[in-house]
Amino acid sequence: MSQMVGDDAAGERPRYTPLQGQYLAFIYNYSRILKRPPAEADMRRHFGVTAPSVHQMVVTLEKAGLITREPGAPRSIEVLVQPSKLPLLL
């Protein structure tokens, strides 16, 4: 069983695992600094994982309602979690 973190008071989102939180923090910080969302290849390089692993994480975050994106549109990821609810990027 994976440990979940995040706000759960009154059933509020977000709830995410520590690894999901790192992806969210990366997407948020990358977007803020470079003024555009990261491509999956950017996340693959940062986390040192395979392309299918990054894609699966993106799909999982979207299904959980933590991000939104336009399938097939490059660099369309948007974090739906308030910045104050994100962990520090390690």
C-alpha cells in the first residue's frame, strides 16, 4: 500500500503519492521557469526513467484529476493542484 500525502480535510483534493508529488512539482516549476509545460522527454531526463514510465505517470495524474492535458497536443500539461499544496522538488 502506497502512502498518500496532500490535503484530505473535508474530502478535498489533492491526494497523491510522494512520487506523484515530485512529478507535479517538476511540471509546475518547469512551467513557471520556462513559461511552457515540459514535454514527456523533459520529465524522462529529469527522473531518469523510461518513456513509457513517464507516459503512464502522466495518464495516472490526469485520471486522478491532478493535471489536465490535451491528448496529442505537445506541452499541454497543466497542474490543477494549488502551488501551496505541492511538495518541494527534490
